[in-house]
Amino acid sequence: EKLIASIRLNFKLIIAPHEIDEKHIHSIESDFAGKAYCLRYSKANDTNINDAQVLIIDNIGMLSSLYQYGTTAFIGGGFGKGIHNILEAATFGLPVIFGPNYEKFTEAKELIRLGGAFVVSGVAELEKTVALLEDEAVLKTASHISKQYVESRVGASDRILGDVKIDSPELSSHS
């Protein structure tokens, strides 16, 4: 959140923080103070939501349904233990951006290679990537890559399980 708060915002932003306690939500609001009008989801209504440049999701369980409203997703965790789930965003055809700690995640490496994901290590790279994705052709291509990547893997578990031979009598009686 602090990384995003430090760049020039010429777009609307939805932030779905991992922690939603009052102290953390207030910290996010403070990061954007003087830069953008922040609105907590719990206080949003038909009148004020259009004015909000930053919508802060202050409840649990909404993230996967929010991706449908985006054009690009910054996925957290890449500056800590490792990135969070990027496939939820890619399902909606969103190019994904994340920090440098992604090496344990095959899908992240594949999407970077294909051009549907972008890794950043600081503010300058994030600004450069956001500017790149403002180009409609680049955004459209990266979006298509993300969506195709997920769609090409639908049913992969079933295909893998179909190739597994069941030798155990306990397991074969359930098939």
C-alpha cells in the first residue's frame, strides 16, 4: 500500500488490505492524505462513491469479486514472504503487477515470460509499469495473455488425475 501511495495517481484504486483492523485502515488513509480522496467501503453510498479516488475495502471476503471492476491488479506479498494469489485477477483478464518475491510461484514466472505479469522492485519501476499499461494496445495484449493463461489451465487437475493409475484397492473401489 505504501508503494502505491507514493506514485502519481491518475486512476481510481481499490485497496483490499490483508489486515482490516482500524489501525491499519487508518494508516492507509494517512498514506494517501493530501493526495487522494479515500473512502472506506463500509461508508460508501451512491452519493460519495463516484468522488472516491481510493476505495478501501474494510471487510473480508470481497476480493475475488472486486477484480471484475479492475483493469490492472497489484498483488501484495511480493515484498514479504511471497505473492498472494495472482490467478484470481488473471481470471478476469487483468495484467498483474507484484514485488520481487515471486520465485516460488510457477504461474508468476510463466505470466512474466508471456507478458501478462510485471515485477517491480520499487516506486520507479511501478510508475514505469503503470505508464506502460496506460497504452491501450499494451493493456489489451497483457489482459488477453492473462485471461488465456488461466483458461488454458482449466481442467488441468482433471487431466492429471485422469493419467494417475489407481493401484490401491481402497481407492479403486471409489472410482
